[in-house]
Amino acid sequence: MKTRLSVNINKVALLRNSRLGNYPDLFQFAKDCEHFGAQGITIHPRPDQRHIRYTDVPVLKSLVTTELNIEGNPTPDFIKLVLDTLPAQCTLVPDGENVLTSDSGWDTIQNKAYLQEVVAQLQSSGIRVSLFVDPIVDMVIGAYETSADCIEFYTGEYAKDYSINPEKAVAPHVKAAEEAVKLGLLINAGHDLNLKNLAYYKSAIPNLAEVSIGHAIVADALYYGIENVIQMYLHQLKG
């Protein structure tokens, strides 16, 4: 299965926001990522707007020609933003206002009724809905029961443990992915995936539909340039 590379441009926005104006140009960066081969653009606006601002979103919607994926905690303001924008995909993430970065998935059992309501609301507007989950079979089943279209596996623990024991690190993802395939859920993944661990993850999860990568791509671009880095990541996904 061909796996799409969606570039998360939050870190570019964070750099831009450290000065006044639009430098680096967030919108040109998104266009260039697509031009260099990325199959999607991901953004994760947070309530404090420390990187992606709500005002960035309609501009990006007008520019992105592949797939726009908006991630976030489904607060009323976030839901309104998504419904006003109508991205191809919305990834629901259970992060609180003060988190530095997303570090765990939904408890899809405890939050089942709430997620069912949000999923239905977004799907009624033609938006594909993905739930950010830990690689746990019960959480995958819970995601399925909300009627979500996709799951996105949180890969932070995999990335942390990869250098110690790759096979052990990826094992929960393999088991959870097998359940997702049985249930007909699309499988996405993201968090701390990079040039060292991505190819192994892709080889272990053959039905991987999409990876969303931001921090590592922007960091690698400091050394290699964004055009080269996009090609390097696409190469990792060929296996």
C-alpha cells in the first residue's frame, strides 16, 4: 500500500511567530512541500495559537492542492474552525490547553458517546475523521464504534524504544493495526517518526495509509534543505 506523506508545518509557524510578519513564509512553505512531493499538509492549531493561527487556516485551505489535515482537540472553537474550512481530513486529538505536544491517544471507550457525536457532525459535512489513539486493540475497537473513518497511531513510545529493540517497540502497533484492518479502518501514524525509524515502521505496518511528520522534517531541513528532505522521507516510505 502506498503511504502518503503529510507534512506538519506547525514548527514553521512557530519560527515565523518569533518575529513580526510572515518570515519564513508559511504559505509558500506549504506550497513548496507539495511541489517537492508531499501528498498532504497537516496543521494543529492550539488555543494559544503559538504556532498555527486560526487566521492561517482559510489561507492554507485556499492554497493546498493535495490534502489538508487539521488536527486538534474538538473544543467548540476548533469544531467551528473545521466546519468553516472543510478540510479533507480532521484528526481529533485529546490534548489539553497547556500541553507542549500531543503525548497520548483517546480513551475511545470512556469517551465513546462524545466522540460519536463529534465524528457524526464532521462526517455530515463530508470530512474524513481520524482519531488519535494509542496502539491498543481495545482503543481501536472503540474508535471503530464511534464510526470514525481512520485512526492515527501515536508513535511517540515506538520512537523512544526503537533504538533499544525495534521489534518489541513496533509489536503493539502490528497487533493493533491487524485489528484495524479487520474492522475496515484506515491507518495513519504520527509523532516522532524520523529518517531513522520510519522505514522499519512502514515495513511492519503494510496497510499504513498516511504518516504525519513535522518536527523531524523541519529539523532535517536545516541541514539538507526541504526539497531534499521531502525526497528522503518519501524514499523511506517506498518499502
